[in-house]
Amino acid sequence: MIVDPSHGIGVRRFVIPMALAGVAAGADGVHIEGHDWPQEALSDGPQALRPAQYAELAIQIRRLAELFGKTISP
């Protein structure tokens, strides 16, 4: 099961908590929109994470996955 909080929620500030909720619920993957300058994106800008946000989310997902005995590919 893959979760897609970027499209499912469509609001940047909710993408991270929903991604983590998906992992906690047992998702095997997470689809996240990212963009260096979301305000300039031709599509999906309001839901795109900035690189620093994505990097922090990846750390949080790895930690959470470990709690459930899962590993995340580098």
C-alpha cells in the first residue's frame, strides 16, 4: 500500500503529519510532491514540500518505520 498525502490532502502543512500517519497505519511507501520553489511550480505547488522539509520528513519516516520493524531504502 502506498499513501499519497500530497495529493490526498493538497495542503503543504498537512502533508508531513499525514505521511507519518500513513506509515504508522502500515503503508509500504509514501508519494510526496517536492519542489525547490513551490510558489513557482506550474502544478501542485501548494502541496509540494521544500527540500529541507522533505529531508526532515525522510528522517522522521525512517525512525517511525524502525518502530514497526521496517526499513526504508536509502
